[in-house]
Amino acid sequence: MEIHVKNDPVVAIVGVTGAVGAEFIATMDKRAFPVRRLKALASARSAGKTVDFRGQKILIEELNERSFDGVDIALFSAGGGISRKFAPIAVKAGAVVVDNSSAFRMDPDVPLVIPEINAIRIRDHKGIIANPNCSAITALVPLWPIHKANRIRRVILSTYQAASGAGAAAMEELLESTRASLDGRPFTPKVIPHPYAFNVFSHNTAVDPETGYNDEETKVIKETRKIFEDDRIAIGVTCVRVPVLRAHCEAITFECERPISEDEVRAILAKAPGVRIVDDRQKNYFPMPIDASGQDDVLVGRIRKDLSDPSGHSISMFVSADQLLKGAALNAVQIAELLPQRVMA
């Protein structure tokens, strides 16, 4: 079966009322993505409300088995359970699904795509294309051009993840808990399992009792190897939540097969798509969430030799990217932009 995508597609957004859903709309508008008609889909409690899109009020419809009739592209961001149930229904109805959940990422028949890295894999889709984990995207966009020039054999990274990664409700809880803390009022968390204001804690996904790694860390490891198509890469990850509304940060140290210098890394990243260098040692100005928020690029700085590796094979750096944009909605829309240019083999 061949799946053709029109140049003026009917687009459905599943989870339109969520934080990523709102960014789908804003990103399509900003990038002038051609849309013949937009279908806004959400749960029953949101049905009947409206969202704004290009000067029009779009009625939100309740997601059901008939929602994808006539849809060409379906952008999903409503959780893995919804994706597992409704993505195959959308494909059967003739849509191409770009899914932002973890439901299909490690399925060998589903391409896991970051357009700056492996856009060619879009041609392999059988109706579903997976958007990678936001932490993986943030690290891999700048690591890939280095990996192409000088294979990376080991990565150690620590994440500083914003509330946006846990959705709009977590962002609101961070605001509410911060107000309560400043006012000296008690606050009981409902969305996040720990006090969020002025606190840092291990990422709020399940921890494997055997390995001690949480789900977020495991995702980064597995997804990196799939996207790079290199199972030999050694990866160590520690993922934590920090009290930031949006934009993740990561401290990354990588080891290459051959010696590599700071200047080489800067030269590679200066030409890399989706990357902007922010690396001013004199002013002590490096990537920050406040600067990455609302930006399409991954900000990269603190590029320096890893002094623990006297062989000269290792570099450390610090990166930041908007989790709702490049970490989610923007990456998905970039994938969708490439769909009309090809037909599935």
C-alpha cells in the first residue's frame, strides 16, 4: 500500500488542548505549514470548546474511532495509551501519524526521526513516524555532526529538565507551588510526586529496581542508538527535574574515536543545522533556559576539553533547548513538512 500526502493536507491534532498541542498550532502558523483544514481533537471534557488557528475558531471534537476520516496527517501528543489505541485507526483511515509519545519509538518497523539527522528514514514509514524523547533530541542534534566527523564512542550526560516535559498541568503546579512557597503557605503536590518549588529531584518516571535507571534515562540510551544506528555507543545518563517552566538543559561529555579539539567542535557546530553556539567565556554567558525558551535551535556552549581524559579524545559542553518546540512540536512539524516530498516505498 502506498500512502500519498497532499501538498495541502487535512491535519488532525490529537491532544490539542495540551502544552504540545498548543505548540503544534503555533509552530504550523509560524512556519506557514499548508493546512487545508484543521481538526482539533481532545477528550470529551474539552469537546465543544474552540482553539484559534489563522484567524478562525476551530471547534474541538471528541476523539473517537471516526475522527480520522479524510485526514492526511495526524499529529499525536496525548500520551502512549491514546497513541497505541488511535494511531493504528488513523493509519487505517489513510492518515500518516507523527506520534510524540513513547508508544512506537522502539518498534523496529517505525522510523524514529530527527530531521537534521535521519530524515531519510521517513521513507521507511508504514503509516507511523515516531518523535524522539525530548532529552534525546536536545543532546543528539549537536552530537550528530560531531559523530559524523569523528565517531563518538561514549557519552555521559546529565539533564536538567523543565516542567513542560510533564505537560501543562506540571507547569501550572510549578507556578502554584512557587507562589505558595513565597507566601509561606503549605502546598500538596498533585501532578509531580515531590515538592517542585525551589527543589531538584530525580525524573518522575518509574525506576527499574534492577538497574537503578528511570524510564527517561533508558529512553535516551535506547533512542540514541536507534537514531545513530550504532549499538556500540556507551551511554550513561542521569535525568532530573529542575524548577524551570520550559526548556531543558544538559551537561554532556563525549569521547571520540580520534583526538578532537575545542576548535574542531566549534567549527563543526558553527555549520550544523538546528544549532546555535552561545559560548562567551569572558562574560560567563552560556546556554540558559530563559534564552532557549521560544527558540527553534539547540543552544550549545561551555565547549571545553574534558580534563579527566589526557588522551584528548573527550569534550564537555552544555546545551539548552525548548522542550515544547525542538523537543516536541517543532520536530514533529519538521517531519510533517517532509511528507509531501515523498511517497512511501
